[in-house]
Amino acid sequence: MPTNRTTTGSLLTALCPDLRAALTRVGYDADTLLEALGADAHAALGRSEPVPVRRAARAAGALGTLIRLLLLGDALPEREVAVALAPLAIDRAVAAGLLIRDGDDVRAALDLRPLDAGEGTRWILSDLDDSMRRRTLTEDHVLGVGHASLSLLRATPTRRVDSVLDLGTGCGVQAVHAAAYADRVTATDVNTRALWLAEATAALNEIDIELLEGSWFDPVAGRRFDQVVANPPFVVGPARIEHTYRDSGIALDGASELVISQAPDLLAPGGTAAMLAAWVHVDGEDWRQRVSSWLPAHGVDAWVVQRDVADPALYVGTWLRDAGLDPRDPAAQARAEQWLDAFTAADVDGIGFGFVYLHAIDGPTEVLAEDLTHGFDDPLGAEATAYFARSAWLRAAARENLVWSSRFVVDPATALERVYLHGEYGWDQQVARLHRGDGPRWQHEVDESTIALVAGMRADGLPLEELIELLALAHGSGEVTEEFAADALSVVAGLVRHGLVRPV
């Protein structure tokens, strides 16, 4: 049975008001940390290089003490730490599991770092990783602010909603982020230790989060939410659990299938899900069809974005290192053999990773699964919201036959690019593209007919039907064939879906 932890309390949660006062007093926040360390040492912190950080922190007073204590894992004199953590008493911090004594020194027993995801600093408590000191992670290890969680933060829509579910909350970083745009936040996890840390993280940030213990969807059975976010244990491999933050106990990509297939049942009408997921590339099978098959036949508009594809050997080596294992160690090599054997038996030749966005609709399921492996800087969360709005317009326009009578404008960020190579008679055009200069920076290869069609789009211009008639006339046919009209409609729908042109 799921357990409601909102009233449990703990020694760690109880000391959060004093801890928050100390962190605030010394300026242990994202901006001040960068200012105190300087850009170079701050970059070294991100690369897990402690020496430049330690050298810069020595001149940063009480803030430097907390940087060395909490971020580098240094053992420091108790008196020095007591000054930096006042009004929090050292004895209370040790009893609550925040610090441990090491002779006359104390060192951190937990990771505590500031994070600014766009709403100011939030403090995140988690287990210590091996970024600064070699350590072996336990099965119930609670991951902190890693690359995956940061990518999901940037990829999550933040429009104002009433309720959010963070499925598999871990240390609570997604739930804390959700509290900035949701009136009510519910977070679940199967790991009791994760909920203990998430409870303290919420208290430290003075945020009210409903925390429920249980497996997968059990804690929220029968409930609906306006938004679901999930960074589940999506690691693809044999059916085993070595670390609960990454391993599901389900073979291959079964965990992603489970979450993607059942998440629609958690969405309120018009609700949205934003999830990290992974899927196998099987020899002779299209990954798009594989992921699409996990969705119900009705009620979902799905946008699946593949950000990366790893070969099996690279994938296994990466996750072995993530667990603090040395791939040269015999025990690690035995695990790698088992892992790669499982891939070979299933004809896996690659592992895809990316984001899955679901939007609850009243109608047949629609799926767009596509690669987005090129680099871009803008957060994907706002793009997901805009994508579903554009998709809804296309559905309504098709249903009511409005596309032909609609006018379109070119988005200000859209540019026409032509690529030429020098040939025997001068410059020969190789390709022409419409390129969106913001968001995911989509590119569409286009022909001269499409270029002419888009050139005529303006708010006070002609509707699409008349533009196509003029285009047919310019090409000498004088008549819009069924094939010509269908091709033009398909091109325009693709440009609308990716935001290069938009209806007015």
C-alpha cells in the first residue's frame, strides 16, 4: 500500500529552517557561488576538478567553507563549520544525517547544492556522488542534480496549471521546480530514502509537496493531473536492479514502455506529460514504430523527440562509470559481458534517448516521432507547449476544412538558406532550406515552388488556396491538380507544425 509521507517529519526536515537561515546568511546561492568562485573555478566544479575550486573557496570566507564542505566533500575543523552554519548547531546536523564527525573535523554526509532553474535559487539535498571523491553507490542511492534531471528541467512546459505529478521524484528536484508553476504538486517514489530527502528538500525551500510512497502508478491510482513529469529508471539493460534511481527490474526498454503507455491515464482533459525515456534500436525495426506502438489508439497527441543514439558498448561503459565502477575492474567487466549479451540476444544495435511529450485530446491518437540530434540552446519546454497548440490548430483546420481559406505568415525567425558548390560553370546550388533560427532550429529542405509559395505569405495577403492557384499558373499549368494541391498542403502542414510559418 502507498504511504503518505506529508506528515511523517524527520530530524533532517526539522533542522531545515536553521539550515536555510545559514545558507541565506552566507550567500550559498547560484549567483553568489559563481561570483565567489569566478568563471574558471566554477567551470572546474562542473568538470569534477576539486583543486581549482578549493583554491578559490579559501578566499571566500564562510561561503568558501560551505563550498568546500558541501560541494567538495572536504573534512574541515568543526569550529570553522560551526561559524559557517550558525544558527544550525553541529550536533543537530550530525544527528540528522547532514554531517558526520571525522576526529576533530566534520564532513558532509549529504550533497547540498544550489540550483537556479529560472525561478531563483532552490537548494537540493541528495546523496553524495563520486564526482569529487571515489565511492561506490548503494542500491538505494538518491541521485542529485545530474545531466538528465537538468535536461528535463529545461524541457518541461511551465505554463500555469493546477496540479502536477512528479512520478519517481528522487531527491525532489522536478517537484521543487513544478511548485513554481503549479498550485498543487504530488511526488511519488518507491525508494523510502528518496522520499526522506525529497521531504527535506521541500522543507528547505519552504514548499508544500504531497509525497507518496509506492511503485510506479500505485500511489496515485484513479487520480488525474494537469501535468505529469517523469524521470523514471529508464536505463536499458537486463531485468535487474542494482540502483533504484536508474534500474527498473524490467528488461530492455520495458520501463519506458510502461510509463509511456500508462501515463495517458493520469492526464486530466487537456493535460500534458513531459518525460525522459529510452528505447532500443532493433535490427530491421523502425524505432518510431516501436515507441508509437506503446501508446493507446485514442486520446493522445504525442511528440517523441530523439536526442541521441548510443551504440551498445558506449552505452554500457557510460552507465558503469555512472555507478562509480571502473570498466577495467574484473567485476565490472563481468557485468558488461552480461549487459552486452542481453543486447545481442535481442538484436539491439543502438539505444535511443530523448523526450516524450503527451497531450490529452478527444480524438484518435496522433504521433510525431522525429530526430532532434543537432545542437540548440533554447529550452524545449516552451516549444512543446507551442507544438501542441500548432497541432491542435491543424486538427481543427482539417476537420473544418479551413486550411485552404487560411492566411499564413512567415515566422520572423525563419530564414531561407541556399547552399552552393563551385562547379564547372560557376556556383551550382546543391540545396535550399527554410531554417528556423530559434527554438529547436528546425530545417526543411524545399524546392523552388515551396520557396515561391512561402514568399507570398503575409497577414494581409491571399489565402492559401489562391496562392496555390497563382503558383500553378506561374508554372504554366493554369490548373491546380489534385496531386499538386496535396503536395502543397503537406508542405504547409509540416512548416506549421515546426513553427516556420503560422496561420493568422
